[in-house]
Amino acid sequence: MASLRPVGDLLREWRCRRGLSQLNLATEAEISTRHLSFLETGRASPSRDMLLRLAEQLQVPLRERNVLLTAAGFAPVFPERQLADPALEVIRKAIDVILTVHRPFPAFVVDRHWTLVASNDALTPFFGDIDPSLLQPPVNVLRLTLHPGGLAPRLANYYEWRSHVLDKLHHQITRTGDPVLAELRQELRSYPAPSGTGLATTPSSLDQQCHRIVVPFQLRTDAGILSFFSTTTIFGTPVDITLSELSLESFYPADSATAAALQKAAVARQQSSPNSALYADSPVAHPV
């Protein structure tokens, strides 16, 4: 439906979403404020190069840049390939390397809607009882984490982590305007808090130090409370839509007990299933 709107309306919407005045954007794009005003009101039509220049300054996602181009009467320029496409083989290999070398610590790849694409399965042995429907592809990792039938009852810092997830989604929605993410956020907010959650055992001194610098992910397991901090990695200069929407979430142990538990689980898993797959059974993934 967005492609049916005038391109000027879409440009103005993205400018307002970024909190920029016409003067700010015109200055960054090295055009006159008058010309930008004409583009937004439809009194002038943007060239293909001008539209791409403005989209770059506005940090419009590649998928939405194609929408802008279509609205202006141009053909889309950014391809969207399946991850199994031969053209992305080098990318798949890079992802495989990162996920593999990160073991025994958890790492996974998600798309723009937090759908699981690939995982090294390092955290799976600690899942416990999970509603089977939450593990049916496509798996949404945020739903799996906060759903009462998922990991939520075993999150030692449930309220803290829930707040972190909802804030992260809010910023993502503000940046992209994605209605699917907005719907997901509403769904997550509607989940009731599992009884007895939110109160962890007395944290160690290292846990307290970790809390001062990051929001940890803390999971109650038979091996004790596992505590992690995480990093997010994205591809730096993508020109393919699928690639631009992938992010790699890597978790690291926040204490020695967590590291030891992961090492022990990795040994047991290697003995029982030495060739576990990295990729999830999802529409954008490929089997290995």
C-alpha cells in the first residue's frame, strides 16, 4: 500500500521520522531547501539518483528504498535473495564460521522480525520445558523468550529483560516504521508475567559489576542461574535486502559458573550429536 502513496509523502514521512527539518536534510543532501520542498509537495519529481541520495541521508532501509523508487516510477534496484541463493554462499560460510567458533557460547542469527535464521544451539540444552508450538518454525526468538510458555518463567531478571526487549523493539519500530514489529511489541506487552518471576537469588559480586555496565540475560537452569551479556553484529555495507536485515546476536558468559556450565553442556552435546545443524528451518534459511 505504501507504494501507492506519492513519493513526496513518503519522503516527508521518513524525514519526520528522523526528526529532521527540511533545512537539515537539504544541507546534508547538498540541495536547496526549496527543491526539497518541491519534491515533498509533488511540485517537482525526483530523479533516481536524487531519491537514492535522500534515502541514504535518511538511513531508509533498503526494502523501503525500493518502495520509494517504485512510488517515483522507477524500478527497484536492491535485490532480495533467499539465503540459500548461490550468490550468498560466501555470506553463509561467514555466518557458519562465526556461529561455530563462538561455541560453546550461544549465538544466533535473526531477520528483521526476530525470526530465527541460524543458531549454534549452545543454549538449547538449558531450555527445559517449552511449549512445543513456540519451537515450530518459523521461531520468533523474542516470543520464545517472553511468552509464559517459553523461557519467561525461568528468567531470573524477567522484568529487567522484558523492559530491555520492549525498549529495543520501540527503537527499531521508530527507525523502520515496520507494522509487523509494532504488532509483535503489542503482543509481547500483552503477555502476563509468570508468577514468581523477577526475583533472582542474591547476585555475586561479578553479577553486580555486570549490572553496572550491561543488562544481563539471566536464566534459571538445573546448572544454576546462567548469566550472559550480549553483542549485536550486522553487515556493514549490504546492497541485498535479505543481508541488510540479518543480525547476529552473540552471548558471552558474565561469570565463571556460566562459562563452566556451557563448556560441560558442549562436551555432552558433542558426544551425543556431533553434527548438529546451524541453520533453522525457516523461509530464509538453507539446510546444512
